[in-house]
Amino acid sequence: MYTCKDAINLLLDFLDGEMTPEESQHLREHLSGCAPCVDFLRTYRATPGLCKRAMAQQMPKEVSTKLTEYLRARIKSAS
Ligand SMILES: [Zn+2]
């Protein structure tokens, strides 16, 4: 079973368009038993403007840390 960190790493890869069917299956298995990650994904998809603070309040610390890193990299590459 994947940990939240594994799942979020996969999710972030997926958002960049990369996920094998095997990874997708592992991710689905994790999401089926992990409400915080489901919330993360739902919030992420539902928030075009990426309200980082709102999401962080609902995420496990390791998830929010990973997301913060991701957003930071995104912001840096976009500017
Ligand atoms: Zn999880």
C-alpha cells in the first residue's frame, strides 16, 4: 500500500501527464482508503486559482509540504 507521500508524488506526476497504469492502480488503492488524499485531489481539481492556504488546512503535514514544494517550483518556472 502506498503512503500519502507516495500517493501525492504520483498525483503530481500525473498532473504533469505521467502515470503508468500500474501506478494509477496503486494510487486508486491508496485513495480508496485515505480521505485526506481524496480531499486533496478534489480540492486541487476544484481550485483553478490554487488557494494554497485553504488546501493546507485540510491536508496531512507531509502532503502540504509536498504541495508547497510543487507550487513553489511551478511559480518559479512560470515567472
Ligand atoms: Zn493518503
